[in-house]
Amino acid sequence: MSQARYDVDVAFKHLRYLEGDRSLDFDREPGGNATPGIVWVPSPKRWREIVPDWAKGRRTEILTRLRSYAPDDEWRVFYADVDAVGDDDLPFPRR
């Protein structure tokens, strides 16, 4: 894992992963009333296609860092693309 300093901005409808002047945005749906929120994440294949070069090869690292900003079971993750069936390498709880 990279030792880059990072931060995560948790907003109402998105998460922003920040490293210096670089960032990645993830859509989210807030939860409530004991219902976990949803984070939309590109599948591994789609990740390689759409993220900037600095984030390629760092999917698990970046998603693990995002996950550290949510208490257990607060977020569920869903893939943002349909080619993701069978991918289950995410550090978020899956149900």
C-alpha cells in the first residue's frame, strides 16, 4: 500500500477520496432508520478503464481507506456497472 497522505470527504450524496490535489468521487445513497447507506463502486474491470493513472492498481487500497470512514455495517456497496457479477474483493460488507 502507498503511504500517501489522504482524506475522505463524506457528503450527503457522495464520497470524495483525496490525495493532495488528486481526488476520486463515489456516488452514495444515505441510509437511515437502521438501513445502511449505499456506495456505488466501479467493478475491478471498470475501475481499470475509468480511474486516472495515479489510482490504477490501487483499488483495494483506496476502497479500504474509504471503508475506514464508516462504522461497521453503515454502508453497503453496489457495483456501478453491470459487468461486475462475481466480483467480491471489496472491503465493504456485502449482503
